[in-house]
Amino acid sequence: MSTETQELLSPNHLRWGCRRGMLELDILLGDFVDNKCFDELPVEEKLIFQGLLLEADQDLHGFFMSGVKPESEAVANVIEKIRRAAAS
């Protein structure tokens, strides 16, 4: 993994990216990183999580709260892992 990728996936960088305009998303994503759930993901899913942080809050709200299904099955799998972590 490149140094640039490692920086993007660092806890501090991720935590900053988890800060959202919607409190529900801020808590959901931030807790996923803070509770070390993110650390357990394979590298490919870590990169997907990083990509999710670039999405608009409205899109993320749809994925997490309204049951909107993303086009990518890989993204849907990461979203499901975040949901399960929040439920436990």
C-alpha cells in the first residue's frame, strides 16, 4: 500500500471525513472508525469506505436510512457491515 493510501486510511484522516452535516451520519460513520470496526476491514473495503466519505450526505442518508441500494455490490456489502456494527 502506498504512503498516500496509508495517509488517506489513517484514523485521524478518516475521523475527519466522518464529520458530516447530518448528525446521524456523523455518529454512524464516526463510531465505525472509533470502535475499530474499520480496522477489521480488508484493504479493498477500507478503500470503499474512504470512497463513501466522498459521497453527498443525501446519498449516504439514502443508503443507510432509507434502504436505497447502491449500484455496486461491494459498496452494498460495506454499507451492511457499517449497519451491523451500529446495531451491535
